Amino acid sequence: MMFSKTKRLQIITSPYCNNNCVFCIDNRLRGKLSLAVLTRDAAGTLKKMRGQMDRVLFTAGEPTLNKKLLELIVLAKKLSYKEIGLISNGRLLADKKFCQKLLSAGLNEISVSIHGDNEKIHEKMTRTRNSFKETSMGIKNLDFFKKKYHFNFFVNFTVTRLNFKNVSTFIRFISRFKVNGIIFNMVIPKGRALANFNEVMPFYSVVSREFKKIFKVLGAKNFSISVLGLPFCLMSGFENFAGNFEKIVTKNPGLKKNLAIKSVFPWGRKIKSLKCKKCAYTEICDGIWFSYIKRRGWKEFKPVNYYG
Ligand code: SF4
């Protein structure tokens, strides 16, 4: 049987979230999808897609709010999915027993979203009291269980205008835990991030300068660091940190058919300029968000030639 090495089945597990992030692109799920339909559909999709994929990710909005998550993980394990992953804001993982149940059910990859090394910065982003305390407790619990269970443990940091100056301190903060990697995601100018564009959307070039400064002096780490969403023309000197462009594809035929999922995700598109055609990276670069270019133009993005 042939499996796609680059694609992973993404299961939308909950339409709700217990945070209220200023940059959220999943907020459109609220009220559009029913938890019961999602759960039923998720189980069906897991079975249906097993023949084509052996990696699954439970995600969007906050999957741990679905009381059937554990059962879905057990089902994925029973179906012999090799990678069973979860993206979570980590707040409910502050409950050590719950955390352990997920891991012993078969979860073997967890990405926790945390957007600052302290309450003030993180909660400016989540706009939810106690979220830092609970998420960091979740991270501590996962750190604890690293001794007992075999799983990959990542943290996701969404880079916005409100927190990009915190990146360096954040790396130091996370170094205390047994993580496999930190993933820095440039905020996507869609959903709430588009509504709050000036507040949350940094200039790509300014963020690029910040990362360059940090990476120049960054010592060896025993975990990976990736930056997603910065175009290659702004990553010169730190191309090694460019994250893989893994295709996480929602393969959920039931949802698509029943709930017109396409209309739930009008995330817009990325575009390239005429000059991009001359760029060494044009084949692998997927361009810049249209909503960004519309407001800020192309002046930050200069084609890279083959000879540096
Ligand atoms: S193709 Fe365009 S946006 Fe992409 S790296 Fe090159 S210049 Fe930048």
C-alpha cells in the first residue's frame, strides 16, 4: 500500500475554543459546525482515509474541548495510524491525569500553542485570563511525561506585532523543557488577524531583521527551531530555519459535502509579483498573502538571484 509521505489527514475536532486569540483564523467555525456532526464525521473519516494516509492530526478550534477526543485517539490507534497528533492551546493539559490519558491512548505528537514567555505577552494575544498559567502548566506536564511516553513535543508561537520582540527570551524560556522543537508561525492576515490588521500584523522585513539578529548569536540547541511563513527573500542567512512546507490537508469528504466547508475557510490566497518570476526561489515559494500586499505593497520583497 502506498502512503503519502508529505500529506497528513487533518481532523477538525471542535468548533469551539476556550481562548479568544486576537489573530485567530478559526473563529469562523463557531456556530457553523456542530460538535456532534464533527465527532461522527471524524470517526468515519479516520476509517475511510486509513487506506491512503497513516498520519493524522486533531485540530481546530480547540480539540481538547471535544469530550470524545480520547475515543477518537483510541480509534486512530486501533486503525494503526502511525502518527497521531494534536494541536492544542494546552490549557486542559494542565490537568495531569487528562494529559496522561491522551498519551496512554496513543497520542504520539503534540504541538502546544504559546505566544510569549510571560502572562502579559501571552494573554495580550489570547485575551483570556489564566491562559498563560494553564498553558505553561500543560507544558510542564508534557515535560514530565517525556520520561514515560514516547512522543514528539513541539511548541507553536504565532509571530505578531505584539510579541516578535519576545522571540529571543521565549527561546530561552522553552529551553528549560524537553521539547523537540519550536515552530514560529508568521501570523496569517485572515479572520481576526485581518480585522485587527494594524494591531497584529508586523512588517515581514522587520520580523526578518529580528530573527537574523537572534540566529546570529544563537548557540547550539538540542531541539529544532523553524520559522514558517516568511518568504525566502527575507530569510537570507537563516534559510536553514525555514520550516518544511508540509501539506496538511483536510480530507474530510463528509464535512465538505454536508457543511460546505469551503465557505467556512475563505482564507484567501497568496500571490507573486512579476519580479518573483526572476527569483531563485520562485518554484518553491508560494508567495505573499494578497491581503498583506493590498495594504503594504511589494517593496519589502526583492527577488533573490542565483549568485547571491
Ligand atoms: S518568489 Fe517573490 S516572494 Fe518568493 S522569495 Fe522570491 S521574491 Fe520573495
